[in-house]
Amino acid sequence: MTSKSDSQAPSRPVGPEYRSTSQKPTATISTEISHPNVHILPQTPQLIALLTMIRDRNTGRADFIFYSNRIIRLLVEEGLNHLPVVEHTITTPVGRSYSGVKFEGKICGVSIMRAGESMEQGLRDCCRSVRIGKILIQRDEDTSKPKLYYDKLPEDIANRWVLLLDPMLATGGSALMAVEVLISRGVPEEHILFLNLIASPEGAAKFAERFPKLRVVTAFVDQGLDEKNYIVPGLGDFGDRFYTM
């Protein structure tokens, strides 16, 4: 397959800081995106190792699920760092006060079915009793454009911070429509965070430019899209590998 992107995938030595460059293996790392509302996870040895496992076509379904869940957990935890907090002072068991913070406002998750549902448990692991909505968007066979088929969202979603969940961002059509659905239900654009495992440069740029107030948190921006609009080098169909293969 040939990529529609002419850029070369960046690489650098990866390993613990205490090791010299000559002692570190060279690995492909994420492409940088020049949009301030796109946040890429630090390209740590742990993350690159986890991504290597789920990209490998020889990785079985059980291991694919396990290592994907590890990355999803990292994404959710980083996404929570982008939510606003307010001052919150508490008293410790020894009677001393501690000046801390708490999250400002309520949150909820919204998964883009079906692959996005794989990220729900990672959100629940970090946010107990979190409410989760669903949106189903599929490509119309006649127009080749995304079409909304189903949505089930919390009634008070307009008053919540929304973590939109979808592991793959290729052309961005489905994710863009999902954001439009959320905005149509009264969710402010700046109250939406899109959590994503792997994105194409084209999809990430389109998303960031269309919704500059929304924040994207992704683990990796890949090299590009091929002639079939598949992310390359990618990892195949995430939903198939997570749920069936």
C-alpha cells in the first residue's frame, strides 16, 4: 500500500533517561501536529511498547484487548488532566487542613459505536458511576458520507463535560458528526474532549481546525492514509480485533 502522505514517519531512540542514546533502540514515534488543541501523549518507552503490541498482526485477541486497555487507561487519565478544577480545602485524619482541588462540574462519556464502546470500561475504572451515552454513525452506501443512525445521551448532557470516545481517527467524518450532534444538544464546544488511540495527520488537522475550542487527546498520530483511507501503518480494524478476531 502507498500512503497519500509524503512525510516520513519520525523516529528517535527510545528508552529510560538514564541510558545513553547509543544504548537505546530506535523506534517510530508520533508525528507532531501544529494545532494547540491536539495533545499527544508523551512518547514514553511504555507507550511505544504497548502500541507495538497492538499493532502487531500476530498479537492474539486476548493480548490485544489487554494492551489496548492499558493505553485507554493512559488516555483517560490524561484527558482528566484537561478538565478544569476549583479550590477545595479538606481536613486530614490528623486534624490538619490541606488545600487541594476538585473537578468543576459533572462529566460523562459518549462512545461512538461500536469501536468506541471498547473505551467505556477504561473511563469507568477512573470515574466511578460515570454516565455514558452512545452515538451510532455509519457511512451511507449511496452518498459515502457519514449518517447518524442512533443516539442515546444523558438528558442533562448540556450541563456536563463530555469525553467523546473513539479509538481510530482516519478521515474524521464520524467523529466530526458526533461533535455536531453533541453541540446540537447544547454541549459547548469547549466542554468536549475527544479521546483517541491512533489518528491520521489529515484527520487530526481537520478535526482541530473545524473545532478549535475542543481538545483532542491522542496516543499517536500515524504517518498518513492510504488510497482506501486506512490509517498507515495503523493496526487494522480496531473493532474487529477487539470484539471478534
